[in-house]
Amino acid sequence: MDMVLGEPRLAVRRHRKVVVVLAVSIALALSGLGIESASASTRSRLAVSLNSDRSSAARLDGSRVKGKIYVFVRNSKKLDKVDFYIDSPQWRKKPPVRTDKKAPFDLAGTASDGTARPYNTAKLADGTHTIRAVMTRSDGTTYTRRGRFKVHNGGAKPAPIPTPTATTTVSPTSAPTATAPTTTAPTTTAPTTTAPATTDPTKTAVPAPPTTTTAPPTTSAPTATATPPKTCTNGNTIKEGGLASYSEAGGGEYLIHNNNWNDNAGGNTVITACNYNNWYLISNTPNHSDMSVQTYPNVHRDYNNVALTTIKSARFAATGPRCTGCVYNIAFDIWLGSGLSHELMIWTDNWGQRPSGEVVDTVTIGGHEYQVWRSGSGDGGVISYLSTTPQTSGDMPLSEFFKDVQNRGWKVTTTWQVDYGVEIVDTNGKPERFDFNNFAITD
């Protein structure tokens, strides 16, 4: 996304916010009840129904099924093709069990009257199985969705039903379209980080952070930061750039995004992803004077305005370099409320950076002390929790942070997206490595 060179950090975030809101508005108009990441086309998701007309559908991921089911792709308006794979860990090297080139995209095919054909789960052993859909957009780019589900037929033997075969089919165009909302990433860089909603424009980021709160720690550094674990090899390469920067690395509802939303310093960041919970990046970001965040590579999960009470915690583990001249923060970035109106950040590790706004409080949550920084006031803006000691791994009690921001005047009750990644300001013009693993959200 093009940004204005040299804008202060908050002004840049505000600029991006306008673009994000516009993109969300367009996505809502296109998908009815869905919400879209500003940097990706309409997000589809695998759904399952017990009815051939696809009514009363639920998310396939996490479902428990038996007998005849109808699996299909929701929100398929911008798709040209869908390849379906069943229980194929090496799916890139194997042909799909089915390829559909017209909506609706049904796992077992579409009947002449537009209804979905059933898939017989008796063909699968009882237990956990995976269906992966590789989706090709109209612009030629691809992305994937995966649904894990449990089959529990209890030994029942339903009458045989034709199962998908490795053929290419064309479904009728008159078939009904999906009706359930999708979840999506609100940002271009997904609201994946950093856009203060109702920020006071006079309170821009301060170039030189106070030594008491933002200078690199001089006490015990987090363990395993000098030599980050290099457990991911031969992973998927995710380079910077528009829609193509989105990738799903085997994580179902989790996405990894090389989110260079404000890369005006001319740096370069490349992600290598073995899985949504096992990836690393190497960033070479040159020196620049305005101290603005350049990029926010992250892993995130999207929610369709889900109630905050359903999200409990998030497991995390990340390490960054303790490099001379580097400036970055590793942080959660969570978008709350309708219209991306509230941004909640939790900084687990800070190296020379300063949150937006001012310090308004100090709290202890989950056994860790945090400075509370606030930009904006009342019901909106940005609230950032800066851990006073580095945290390289653990379980973040997200529900406790939700309660705290509500006690500070936020009336939000839902979320659109939960991200975890690194806001990179400067790597001193040298390639530096950041590792992320063991991420998962409990809801």
C-alpha cells in the first residue's frame, strides 16, 4: 500500500486506517455479512451442512460429523477454481480429489438442480480428518483453507454414496450461494497492527523514546535470543507485496502475512513458514529518521465480530535479535469493536521502541507488570500494554486484557482479529532474524 513518505507514525497509521475502513466497506458490500482483510480478496472458508441446499451450515473446522454431509466453500464470488484435497499432508505433490471451476464449489460436486451432492463419511475411518481447499482467484493468485473435523459413525454403514474422484467438473452457475458470514482480516497488513482509530492528531510518535521506558533493556535479556532456534527448514517463502503476501501455512484458520504496510525506508523482509506456529523472517530495514513502523509480519486469526467472552488466551513464543541500532517490538495486535474502532496492543518484547500516546497507568496481568499507554480517549483509540520485562514465551490471558480495556471506558464486546508479530522500525541496515513458534488461540 502506498503511503506518504515521512509522515509521523500515528499519522501514517491514521492514513492506513482510512484505507482499511474503505476496504472493509467494499468487502461488506460484496459479501453481505463478511468482513475482509484490506490486503486480500474475499476470504472463503470451508463449511459443512446436513442439507443439500447448504442451509444451516457451520464451519467445517472443529465439526463432528457422521453419515452424509455437504461440504462447500463459502464466499466464492471472486474465485475461478477450487482444488479439494482429503487427508493429504503432501498435497502440493499430489493431485486433488476434485477440481471445480464454477461456483458453488462443492466437495462432492453439484447436481443439475443446483443442490450439493453428498459426501459419505462412512468412506473415512472414525477419527480426525482434514479437507484442504486450494482456491484460485480471478487474478491468478491462490490461497488455501483447511478444515479439520471428526468422523464418528460408530460402526454404522450407510448406503454407498459416490465420493469425489480426481476429475475436473464444472458446476452450474445457477446454484445457490453461501449465506453464512465469513471471518476475515481487517487490514492491509491486516488491521494486523497499528492503526489508531480516534487518535488526537497532535500526539504523534516521539522519535527518541525516553530511556526509562523504551531504551533497549540492559538487564537480563530473554533466553535464546542471541541464537534464535532454526527449526523451520524448507518452508514456504512469503515475500513482500500486495495480495500475494498472504499465505496459509498449514494452520486452518490461521494466516501468516508479510505485512509491509509502511515500507517507505526501502527495506526488505522475507518470511519462511513451515507452519502457522513455526516460521521465521529475515528483515533488512535501513536507518530512517522518523522512527515509524515499517512492517508488521505476523500470524493472525480472523473472527466475524465474535464475542470477546469466547476468547480466553493465546499461547506464544518469539525471539528477536538484540542488535545494535535495531528498533522493534514483538506484540499482539487485536482489533475490537465494529468498524475496527479500537486497537489493543500487548507488547511482549520491546527493543528501543515507544508505544503511541502517553503512559496512563501500570497494571499487573497474568503475573507480569505492564505500562499502559493510551492514544485517544473515551470509547476508542489505541491502548498498548508494554511488558516491563521481556516475555519470549507463555500464555497470554487475553480475557483479562479485554476486561481491563472495558474498565477504562471501552464499550467493545466483540473482536475481528487477533494478531501476533513484530513491528519493525529499523534493523540498522543489516539482515536480522526473528523466530515465531508455538502460537495458538484458546477460544
